[in-house]
Amino acid sequence: MEKKKFYMTTAIAYTSAKPHIGNTYEIVLADAIARHKRMEGFDVFFCTGTDEHGQKIEEKAEAAGVTPKAYVDKVSGEVRKIWDTMNTTYDYFIRTTDVPHEKVVQKIFKKMYEKGDIYKSEYEGMYCTPCESFWTESQLVNGCCPDCGRPVQPAKEEAYFFKMSKYADRLIQYIEDNPDFIVPESRKKEMINNFLKPGLQDLCVSRTSFKWGIPVDFDPKHVV
Ligand SMILES: [Zn+2]
């Protein structure tokens, strides 16, 4: 008889700094579930990995005097070493800088753009010129840049957006029709009442103010 499949993943650890106890806690809990499911006879695929792009990493690498790739190679290696020290039984360790991953991101991005689910608009936020960084109102400290403490100005940047707003009703319907889709019940209620019912905002999915991301192949000044 063919074994029933069971897929699970952890969140992928962000590689801006060394892994912390919270990351380790998560992989160990996930590992316990994976081992339990294997004992129950499931064909388990257990995925984990590292999230390796973004402005924060670009800045940390620059401060350390290394390329972003060299920086994330080191941190991702540390994460993996800890997962192995903890004797966790993951089947696949994905890095978001893996070439196959980058190619798939570019392919999906283009397909969604062609179908109209991704569109070009402007990202608005508070901008710190010396830091070349956008901040949201809630990130500001006493109305100033949280990194350098200097004043910030409202600014706009060309960006691509994902039409997430279009999917709220469909998601609510799906979650209500499939009671086991999100468990426990309290989390399902939280998702519906706090996120979906107030209305989803379109999501900014590209930036031009830094380089360390996956280039949009048909508009390469943007990175995902
Ligand atoms: Zn600043």
C-alpha cells in the first residue's frame, strides 16, 4: 500500500544575524512532529531553510566589509550547523539564494504580472536620505529614523504590487468551507476577524532603493 504523504515546513530563518533560541525552538518542535508522523507510517517531507534577501542584509554585509552573498553563506551555514547539532531530520534545506528558487520566483512574478495580479504603482513611506531607507509610521522612533535618529521625509518609490485585496472574499469562503484548513479554531478566527474581514491591502512586492533581491527579469532595476 502506498504511504500517505505528509508535508511540513518551518518558517525559514532570516539571515541578517546569528540564529537565536526562537529559531532553534521551532525546528526542534517541527522535528518532533516529523518523527511522530514517520512512526505513524506517513511518507514525510520536512522542509526548512534560510531567507537571505533584503535591505537589512545588504547593510549588514556592507558594514562587515563582505558581499551580501558571502554574508548569507556564513549565516546560513551557521543555521544549518545548529540544525545538524540538534540532530533534526529535515529532508530539504532551501536557501532563497538558490538558483532554482530564484528562477521560479522570476517565472511566477512574470506570470502574475501578465495576468494582471501584479501591477506597477508607487510605494509611499517615510524616507531617511542618509540611510537610503523607507520606514512605516509605526517603525519611526519619536518621528525619526529608527537607525540613525535623523528626521525623515514622506517619499514615493516606483514599485510592483500584488493584488491581494482581490482574494479576501475567496479566502474567507474557502476557510469557512474547509473547517480543518486552519487549526486551532482560535487561529482561524484571528485570521478571519483581524486580517481578512477588515480587508486585505495590496502588497508591495518589489523595491528599487536597494539591490540585494531577486531581479525582476523584465524590469531589472526592481528586485523582489
Ligand atoms: Zn537614518
